[in-house]
Amino acid sequence: MHFFNNPSWIDSLLFHVNRLEDLPESIYDEINRGLAKLQSDTPLVSVVIPAFNEEVSVLRTLYSLSLNKTSHPVEFIVINNNSTDRTQEVLDRLDVKSFLQTQAGCGPARQLGQQVARGKYILMGDADCFYPKGWIEKMTNALMKDGVTCVYGGYSFLGTENKPRWKLFIYESLRDIVAGFRHIKRPYLNALGMSMGYVKDLGLKNGFVNRKIRGEDGRMCYDLMKYGKVKQIRSYSNRV
């Protein structure tokens, strides 16, 4: 639990810069070394991330994912959702698969992602989040349980001078209580694309909303409920 400060593991991922020019060249090699240890030609799980104008943020996200520890073979896929900045330039320097989706919206981007994915399971992420080291392992293990079709985890905000962590902690604690009750009958209201996973074949069977609209993640969770259970991962160490 982080009441007063942000988690210490995030400090090394922030870079404290907002321009690509200010990043050391070595960061690309460091990320690629980490990704290489995780990726396989026969992945069990595909981590799919849409990105729109995230040239610096996507580096932070992939850096955090490259530090994950998992026993499962992985592939990383980033869908460039028609970015107008240098997002594609960044992706071209990283050992991830990238695809262009010119139709705007997370729904179309995630749909393309699951269509090109080779893993049995899909883990959904966002290009402006930080992922703890056990995220891939815990999410995948939960998906592998009998009867589970969809899983989702929690999230927290980074504290700033204007919004200190203790205020965010109070808000998150109250929000999590509500989410716990909501999970009983309406888990799809809690499921967010920043930390969610599902069985790929079932996701392909339903498909994402094919237009730019909020809630494509919850809609997918709702559709998957008819095939099996939705599991909530409450562990604080699994928060993005």
C-alpha cells in the first residue's frame, strides 16, 4: 500500500523527460534486452497495446513490461492508431511487433491486435501505464483457471505536487470498495483495457466495437460473461 509516496519501482521508469531528444540512446538497447528474455516464437500470451501519439509514454510502458518476470512465453504487439507524432519511429527501434490501424478508436485498434496475435490468451494494456514485474504472470495464471474467460486488475494514480498520493489513496480505497460490490453482478463496469485479459478465441468470436467509442473494454468483458467466469485480481502488487 502506498499512502504517501509513489511505488519505488516506478522511479527508474519515469525518465523525467518529455522529449525523445532528451532520452539516452542506451534506453532502447536496455528495453530490447529485457523484451528478448520474454518473447517467444510460440507465445502462450500476447500483450496487445494500442498507441496514439505516445512517443515517450510507450517507451515507459514497454520498459516496465520488459522488466516483468514470467514463466510463460510472450509476444508484445503495439497497434499504432494512426499517430501523427514519432510513435512509429520509436516502435521501429524496439523488438515488438507493430501494426498500423488507421481507423481511430481503441476498439478498432484492439480488434486488429487480437487478429494478429498468436497467443492463446490476450493481455490488454495501455501505452501510458506502468506495469509491475509480476503483472504478466499473475494475469495469465488467473486466465488459465478452469472456467475463466476474462480477468482484470486494479489501478492507481501517480501522486504529484498538486495531487499528493494520500488524497489519491483515499479516493482509490473508496472506489475499490464500490468495485468489490459491483464485481458480484456487474464486473464489466470494473474491467478496463489498461489491465485486462481474456481467452483470444472467445474475443475473436465476439469482436470489439468497430468505432471510436469509450467502453470497448467493458463491452468485451460483458460479452465474455456468457462463456464463463470473470475474475478480479485484487492483489495490490498487481496494480498498474
